[in-house]
Amino acid sequence: MERNSVTVGKKIKTTLSSLKSAQASLESFALETESQVAKQMYTQFADQTKSIVEGMEARVKEIEEQEPQFKAR
């Protein structure tokens, strides 16, 4: 069971990292585009992604408090 927790934990952290990267890309697209419609769309998507990141970070913190071996990874 512990090994499964570590595997799931690693996947969660990898997913969180990918989401942060996607958020940064969307923010960059919003800054780089000249189209106001596209800028608004990218900004909205970045904000939605940020909300997901914050939720995932809260879950990671919960897991780390419950399972100390998860924090070490």
C-alpha cells in the first residue's frame, strides 16, 4: 500500500508541475498576443488553471500531513 501511495504522490506532483507550466504558458500567450479577444481568452484560461493549481497544492499539503513519506519525495 505504501508503494502505491508513493506512486500516486509522484503522479500528483508531476501533474501539479505540468499545470504550473501550462499556467505560465497561458500567461505568456496573453502578454504576447495583440488580439484583445485572444488576450482575454488566455487570461481566463490562466486564471482557471491557477484555481486548479491552488486546489492541487492544498491536496498535496493534506497528503503530506497524513503521509510523511509523501513529503520526502
